[in-house]
Amino acid sequence: MKRRTFFLISSAIASLGATLSALSRSFSRSPVVLANSGTPLPERILGKTGESLPVFGLGGAGKTPLSWNGAESEAIAIIERALELGIRYFDTAASYGPSENYLGKVLPSYRSQVFLTTKTAARDRDGAWRELEQSLKRLQTDYLDAWQFHHVSFGEELDRIFAQDGAIAALEEAKAQKIVRFSGITGHHEPAILVEGLNRYPFDTTLVSINAADKHHPRPFIPTVLPVAQQKNLGVIAMKIPAYGKLLEPGRLTSMDQALGYVLSQPEIHSCIVAAEHVTQLEENVKVAQAFQSLSLDQLEAIEKLTAETWQEATFFRRWT
């Protein structure tokens, strides 16, 4: 049986389960209405994908119920509220605990209206295929809008990915079978490795750790990765915007307006993802994104000065390997 046929059959079974699950939830909550109120989120074209997407998406990891075991009701509430607020970019990964399962309980009913991405940490072909199959089952879908190589940090990883039996073979097979629409590479450790990856393969997107403390790091992402991504017309998504809240602690930035405004004012960035600890926090962040206006150079420099003394704490994720 061809993989595409297998996934279509699996998807039909999964869709039935999703429908039954949705019906059971409908007795306790009203059905989701997409972007039913409020100011629309600004949109940008996601590079050469041609997709017009809001500048704000929902992250599926970090300090959020989406990645916590035993937090299904809280996670579903966040996902459903995100849909109501007009969010259409949903980010997750095979390694994010129950995140894919939680998204799979809500998003199948809105599949054609959302841009769904997940990631694989496997570097070999067979391992990547196994993760892809598992991700599709958990997400209850037969295709991904983007599949990304997760947290690529070292040259050895690139060599393994691009070997004859590397994960790149799984990606190309999945794209040929229309299981994956777009490809991507992500990282928050070493900018030079991301650049090398972008130069080795015509990816469609890149997910990069960028925040207002990036400038002070000895190996910043903004001047290293973003010009290459722009030259190649990649869709660029930013992550780690508030650094899990560390940028908003006393003595640093004063508001999410500054944290988000700084990132979205970088001209090469098309969207960003931020996780939410609860529905109220999600609503507050969306309000900031709805009101976004590009900051001036003077404003950007003022924000950078606020992070000059504490940049190491705000880039702690650079040490994850």
C-alpha cells in the first residue's frame, strides 16, 4: 500500500474520531467561530510559500498546557480561543509531549483554514518517516502545511540530514506524495549552522529564535540568518520573543508591546509564535499583535538598551543543545 493511500485511510478513521470528540465537547461549549470579533490580525505573505498568514501564531511548547500531560481541557480551551481570535498558524513538534494530540482534538474540523506545522528531530530517513507517521496520526490529518527539521545545531547534524539515507530523503518523498506542502529548518543555538542549512537546500521556511536581546549576543541571529532568508525569499517565523517571560521581568522590557514590536519590526520576519499559559494571556498577546505598528529605528535602539545588561538571561535557550 502506498503511503499516501495509507494516510488517507488513517485520516478517515481519525476524522471520525475527531468528529465524535467534537460532538461530545459541543454539549459543554459553543462551537468555534473563526475570527468572530475584534480587530483582525495584520497579515503578511510567508515568503515563497505565497501563503498570507497573521503575524501572530500559537506556539505548542514552552510554558503552556499544550505541552503538559493531563492538561487537555486547558489546552483545548487555548486552541479554540486562538481560532476565535483569528490565529491560523499552529506550531508543534513530535517531541512536545501531548501537544500534537491536543491540536488533533480540535483542528481537524478547521483543517483547510489553518496552517499546521510540526517538526522532526530525527536525522535519518527511516526515523524521520516514523516521526512523520506518528505526527499525522496524533494531529488527525493526512498532510502538513510545513514539516521542519527541529533544532538543528551542529554541522554533524546537517551532514546526517543530507546523507543518502538522511532525513532529507524522507522530506522529499513526503513532498512528492503531497503529505507535506512546504519544508523548513529551525534552530536557536548557532546561526551559522542555520545559514549553512539554508545554503544546502531550498527550504521554504525557517523558524528562528529572535528577540530584543539578540543584538547583544556574540553570535546574533538577526544580521546572520535574516539576510540569507530574505535573499532566498523564505518564510521567516520568529520564536522566543519574550524568552519564556524572562524579557518581561523587572528591570528589562516593560511590556509585551516592546517585545513583540521589536521582533515584528524586523522587515524580514513574516510571523511569530508565542505560547500561552492560559486563555487570558493569549487574549492579551493577540491584542498587542492586533495593534502592532512598525517601530522606528530610535524606538528599536531604545528597546535594545533595555536588554543590554541582561541579554544572557534572555538568550538562555542558546545554550540548549
